Amino acid sequence: MTDLTSHKEIIALWPSIAAYAADIEVPENTAKLMHWRNSIGPDHWQATVNAALSRGFNGVTLEVILALRSVRKMPPSEETRVLSGPSLFSATSS
């Protein structure tokens, strides 16, 4: 297996987001949000590691999940919105 580079890649190890959600015992919409945000919530790290082990996925550890949290990237649509939004330093008239 190649090195994991994101939380989204960890979730993608499962055959579907629904399967991931079932394995870590969260609603499917919660798992979809984690996938979309590229962020597995800290409350779900241990369940993710345990589920990965039970499915035979190598390389999913607490250390890897923690390391990947610090390099998380925004989805392109959010990045564009943030970068093209109004400046915090724009002058406003009152």
C-alpha cells in the first residue's frame, strides 16, 4: 500500500462511505462530511484505527491520523471562496 497523504485517502480505503460510517458507528452524513472536509474528527480516530485493523488495512494508526490532520487542505471550492472573498481590510463607510 502507498503512504496515506490525507484523511480523505484513509476514508477512501473503505468500499464506500456508508461502509466506513457503519464500521465507526456514525451516521452516513457524518462520514460524508469528514470525507468532504478531509478531516476525521478526533472523537473518531480510535474507531477508525480499529475498523481499519479489522478490515486488514495497513498504515492507519493514531500517529498517521494526527500527522495528516496538520497538513489538511481545503476543498478547492472553499479555497476559491476564501481567496476571492472580500478583504478583511476593506474600508467600510458607516
